[in-house]
Amino acid sequence: MFHGNTATDSPGQRLRAEIAGPGATPLIGVYDMYSASIAAEHYDGMFVSGFGFAASYYGLPDIGFIAWPDMVGFVERLRGAFPRHHLLVDIDDGYVDPEVACHVVRKLERIGASGVILEDQKRPRRCGHADGKLVLPLEEYLEKLELVLANRTDLVVVARTDATEEADILRRARALAATDADVVLVDGVRSEEWIRRIRRVVGDKPLLFNQIAGGKSPRLSLSELSALGVDVAIYSTPCLFAAHRAMDEALSELKSADGRLPTPSGGREQVGVRESTELLERNIARPRGLMAVTA
């Protein structure tokens, strides 16, 4: 199924309208062009995950190794292949300096990103669901956030806090909701009750929830999240972790078979040259004025 959009609306406007609609909007974490090609077959929104990009591009954990030109180049390739999909981009702390953060935001908007997530962590940074996170003084983060907001045109900006102390979580969530940021994210939320508490604090501001396998947050369905007042759900790593398991199993099987490629069994279709080529060919001829509806 497909639905049309006008030629004049921007990626940011389309994502903003999607978030304002009913239910929780899912955005699927992708880590390279191949994972994005598969995700695009199922969902119309992608999350450019810092965890996934650090793993795939550098082979390193998500603790601050990403260089902004590498991330911008990846998003540019994504937008070329998926002209009408939502692309929400993780830009960590804006790559430290406020001036760099603003430069990156301007470049991402020019190449067609739908939105960015800007966090309040200070270096050395950590995955949002890891222990040992440190946050900037709130006033320092708000200054950076306000500069980013002043440098965007239609780009959706998600204000994210990584606070871990209960009082600080609520204080920061309230402060972020009072800005012109489009959406608030408190990462590493540990319970449904805390989602409700954060929802009350941010008022009418859209709320984003981050789900990651093995993380600190509960595993909730989109309908459950919607009932809790969540407007957007990002899934940081389903493609990365699925690929990890599948590749490990495939290579273990190949090794145990003395290098003989397996034959399809049990009615399960095997992915081969034809299936892979057909998937990638769709990136060449993808319609420019249409966007796939979430499967």
C-alpha cells in the first residue's frame, strides 16, 4: 500500500504530521544501506542509530567514536535511496561543540533528514541504556539546544536527557518540554510508571520512547505505548542484533559442513543472489512521490 504526499512538504513537516497522528509512530533502527533496504520493505520510518552506525562503520562501541562527516555521508546515501521515508538521526551530543552541532543540523536538513536527536550527555559518552552516564549542566545543554533550534528550518528536533537521578529526570524533562523542541526523550526509562510520570511532566509535548534489546526499559507494544501517552517509538538495534545472530548461525553451520553451502530445508526460502539483487534494485527505481505505509 502507498499514500501520496504533496511535492512541497518537507521531510520535517511529514515526520511532524506523522507524530501528531493517532498511535505511536515506529522508527526502525538501521545501521547500513542493506539493513535500511530491508527495513524499508516493512516500515516507512527509520532511525539512524548511533549504536548501529558505530558498530557497523567503525566496529566500535557507541561511546563517542562517530565523526560527524561519516554520519552525514551515511544519511545522504539513505536519502538518495529512500526519498520519502522518515529519517530520524542520532547526533549524540552534537559532536561536542555547539557550533559543530549547528553546522551538522544545517547540513542534515539540506540533504533531507527528517529530524535529529540531541542529547545532554557529556564526554566520555555512553549508550543510553548503559551505566556510568554523565550529563551536562542543564543550562549548558539548553544553550546548545536553543542554538540548534535557531539553526533549523523544518527539521524535527528531539531533546534527549540521559539523567539517571529521579528528581533530575523530572526537572530536565520539564525544562526540555518548555523549549521549542518538537519531542522529548528520556532515555533508559525503567518502568511503565516512570513513563506515566514523565508524560505528566512534559504536558502536551510529544514523547519518544527508546526500545533496545537488553536495555533497561520494559518491552512494550505500540498499542501499550500509545496508551501510556507515547507518541514515537524508536527501535535502535533490531536489524543489527538480528544480523549478528543470523550471521553467527550461518557461519557456524558452514564451518560444521566443511564449507558446503546449505540447501533450503523445511520449506524455508533461502536468500540468494536473485532475492538480494531484487531488493537492491528497488533502491534504484523507488518512486519519488510515494512512501510505503507501515506494514
